[in-house]
Amino acid sequence: GGMVLSDALVLIDCDCPQASKLAYRSKLLGEIYTSVVLCRDLNMFTGTSQRIALHAHSFSQLATIKNTNSFDRNSDLQQKYKMDQEKRCDLEAMLKRTYLGKAYQCFNCSFGPIDHIACEDLSYHHGETVTGVTGRSAQINNACPKCQWFSSDLDDWPKWNGIVPEEMFNLSDKEIKELKIKKEKANKIKKSLLAKPSCLKSNIYNGSCEVPSSNKIEVLLRILYSARITMGNDTCKELVSKLSNWEESITPADGIDHPLQLVLAMACICDDDLVKDSLNPPALLLILNEMCSRNARDILNMKANATNTTSTTSSAAAVSGESGENLISISRKFVSQFLGIDAASAPEAKGLEEAEPNLTAVREGCCADFTLTPLTECSQHESVGGGGGGGYGKSENNFFDFETFIMNSTDNLLSILLVIMSLREIILKRGGGWKKLTEDMETGMVAYSDVIEYLSMSTGLLSCGPTALLDAILNLDNENKKKDNENEEDKESVDGVEELKVKIFKASQVQQKLSLTVSSVSSLSSTFKGKVRMLATMTAQAFLHYNSNRRRSMANGGSLLDPLGDIRDGLTLRNLCIDLRMCIYQERVQAKMRQWKSVGSDIVITKARAADMGQYIQFFHGHAHGLDKPTFWGLWSAAKSDGYDGEKVKYFLSRANYAFAAKHKK
């Protein structure tokens, strides 16, 4: 029964750890039957690296949280129906995982699943009365619960076909009472976990997003159980330490295959203090920026390939899009367009015969202005950049929707971070850390049902959604900044993660009240205009610094003089704008030098011939070989025109090196 499998992920199963480890380590299952249909990029990995990549990719797909607008919400009746349907799907999935292939169904009415395990003669105990440890008596009934059909021969009972009968969803009063008792116990944990933070005005968190179902949460936990054994505690700590130490970069050159590898490691040791440090905004921005830069590189490669396919002369290196200058020029042109930077606003080069001033002086006088076009003008969008969330939006007028690019690049990552924060919270609250949760998972689902129930709550942290987390990381909550500064003692008593959690809930509440998006920037407050600037900075930085070399400083083997600026700082975007204009200026200087090489010698000859001895000497500012090539040979030609016995030749040779003077001395 059930649907046809299109892909498989082999896990170390908490229900049978030892047996599943044998299957997990099998080459047949691990390398042949475990395909990479979900993500073709995983073909680059082999062995353990591929297993980790598959775990990380599957984990990210399941952890995605969908945004829902408040004005698109269903009515209470529709919402209740939706919740009932989700519970129904969860129950069906649980029954299939537990009984499919093991249980039986009624021959007469097809009711199932019916558990007849380890009992070939069903009449042996049929009708027998047994007494439990509590003293209560019950009668064993091996007949069909629905139609009472019975056969003592187990072969007469067909295997269960996976169809869950409608009767399974109609609970008796006794079963409902038992469920209520379980819920009351779970609610005690919920109340302690959802205690109102001191700086929030309301107890109620109305979730704005659709959280993963309990069925998905259970699978997520199983993936993490398997990943913990696969990666090992030391490997996870080594990876997470790169974030907790707030290192300069987490590029492939730093040993990070993919940001998802990092967040998987964070989830596997989310009860460790290293993760607490990694959940601070600077560390989270580091991983978000890296994700954006990798997607930006993919987009630039596609743009480079599209450009090269239309060109009649394109080398193999250029077609790949990875040969330096091609991508650099495309990225600069692209970012300049959406920031409103044109050639007219860049510094001009001096005249052909004039020396250029010091670069520092030119940079100090360079314009740092930018124009962020309101995204309301981007009415018609087309998706560019392919699958995997790497696309971006642009309109017919080439306005760039950087909000869409950022959210498409980071949506999965932000969702996973919310899961990690929530999982860390419930694990620390219940005590025992991951060790206890591992033991509970090996005991059975009942032992860790509180974790599943908490993570799937519609009013928990996950319901705030990725956009609220991004706003919290960007620190957009500036409305009560003065009040927060006045209450410094309260602020010091809250750690970084708790403070971030409060900001997430606040951001979620603001979004629900105002239904705001960056596309309505023209009517937003200065706080949200600040968000537009930050997202634009994040996008510009991603496209201009799209690979390891361009994201690392020279001290760490890269090409940057200084580490990349903080995208939350207003000066960062202004400095990027100056960099782009200085690139235009340097291109102009290079064009001037090319022109000088072709005509400079003739210009110098003409001037030097007409100059008297005093004016001729002014052409030299030191050693003759310190001059550029056109000036050197122009002055020498002008000197020879007066004869080898002339004063100009004698002076030129006195400023030249010994070899040149000996060669030309008469």
C-alpha cells in the first residue's frame, strides 16, 4: 500500500538503532539506493560527506515555514477543518509507519490495521479473561472490532492494505478523556515555556505562519537522531565554533561545504553553550550573508553564460562564467543599476597630459549617494535564477526586487534557525539535554511527545515565521529604544537568545497588525525604510563579493584589505557605492593610460624639443628609468634631435643607469 517511492534517505532509526546502523553503513543502500533526486548538487559529495549533505538537505526541506498573510486567513470553521485534516493525516502516517507490512485486516469488511503479531493460533487466547497489575479484568477478543468476523487461522487474515477506516477517526468518550489528561500534562510545559517576557505587553502570540505538522516534526527529530550519530559530537562542535567565535567568513575556503551543513550541526548540539553564542545576530548575519553570496554567484554564472552564448567569440573559460574579470564586470554593472549609480556620478580622469591625484584624495571626494527605487514600481515580476530558491525578481524596467532575492535565498535557513531555537528551548526546559531526548526516542514516541507537541504549536516561536526572525536579526525594533536604554538593569538580565526571541515575537505582532511588506516602502516609517537599506546592502554585498577570495581579507588568504562591513551599518552601503564609482574612475584612468601609450611619446617629443634646457630638466622628477615608457623615449628622442654632443643628451645620460649611459655615450 501507499504511494510509489521516488527517492530514499537511509537513516539510523531510533526504533531499531543497531539493526539500522548495519543497513546505513551498507554500500548498497548508502551509495546506490540512496539517490540524490532532491538536489542534484549533492552529486559532488561522496561517502560520509554525501550522507551529511543528504541529511542537511532533507532537514531543510522539512523545516520550511510558510508565511500566511493575516487578511488571507480562513474563517474559524475552515481553520478547524484544516486542523482536523492535518491531525487525520498525522494519524494515517503514524499507523502506516507502525503497522504497514506487519498488521492484518478483516477478510469480511477490510477493517484494519489489526495487530495479530506472534500469534498463529488466534483461538488459543480468544475469549480468555486476564487480570492486569491494577486488578482490572479484560477479555481478549481476536475477532474483527467492526463486524466481529473471526478465523483462528492467521493465513485467513489478509495483510493490511494501508487504508485507514473512517471508524479510526471517531473516538469514544473514554478515549477523548484520556487525550484530555495527556493534553493537560503537556499544557503545563507549554505555560512555562510561553511565559510572557518582561518587555512584551501581551500574553497572546497570534502566529502568522503555518508551522510544520507533528508528523513532519517527528521526521525532523529522526533525521537529527541519525545525523548526530553520523557527524559525531566533535565534528559538530568544530563546525559550530566557526559561528560562535564570529569568524570573518564561512566560505568553502574555510572548510564549509554549505551553510546547511552548519545549521545541521547546530541542531545536533542545540543544548550546547556554543549554539547559544551562535544564535546571536552577528553570527546569524554571517551565515545569512554567506547563503546570499552563494545564490548571487549562481545568478551571475547564469548571466555570464547567457551573455557568452550570444557572443561569437567566447573561450571555454569565459563560458564557465568563473573566470574572474567576466563575473566581476557583470556584478559591478548589475549592482550599479539597482543602486542608481551611473558613470556621470563617478570621478573624472584628468587631461591626457596631467598627472592623476592620489587615490586616497580621489576617494575622499567621491560621491556616496544611492537611489533605492520603491518596489511598488516593480509590478510585473519574472523569476530569474532557476530552482532552489536562488531566483530574484525584476520588472520590465530593470528595477531589482532585492527583498525577494533575500527571502528566496534565506527563507529555508531562517526557518531552520527558528526550529533550532525552539528545539533548544524545549530540550533545556525538560532537562537532560540531547542525551535524554535520544534515550526517549529509543523508548518510543510517547516518551518524547511533549517535544513534538511543543514544536508543532500554532502559537509558538515557529509560528512567527522567517520574516519576523530576519527583522529581529536586523534589529528593526527601534520604537522603544529610549525605554530600553532607561531599563539597563532589565536588559542585562536577559541573555542574547532570549532578547532575540522577544524581538521575533514583536516583529511578528507588527506584521500582523500592519500587514507590512517592503514593497510598500513609500508609505513606511523610517524604521522600515532602514530595512530596505539593509536588504539592499545585503544584496549588493552578496553580488560584489560572490566567492571565497572576494569575501576574505588578505590576512586570511583573500583579496580584501579589510573585512566586509556590517550590513546594518549605514556606512557600509555608502562605501560600496564609493567602491563602484572608484571602479569607473579607474577604468577611465586605464583608458587614459592606453591613449597615452599610443600618443604620449609624440606629445613629449614635441614639448621637449621646444623646451629650453631649464624646461627640459623639469620633465625629470628623479631617475630617468622612473619615468613611464612614452615619456622616457620621448625625452630621449628629443635630446638626440639636438645631437649627441648637446646638453640635453648629456643631462639625460646623467640621469640614466650605467648600462644605458655606456651604450649611448659617444
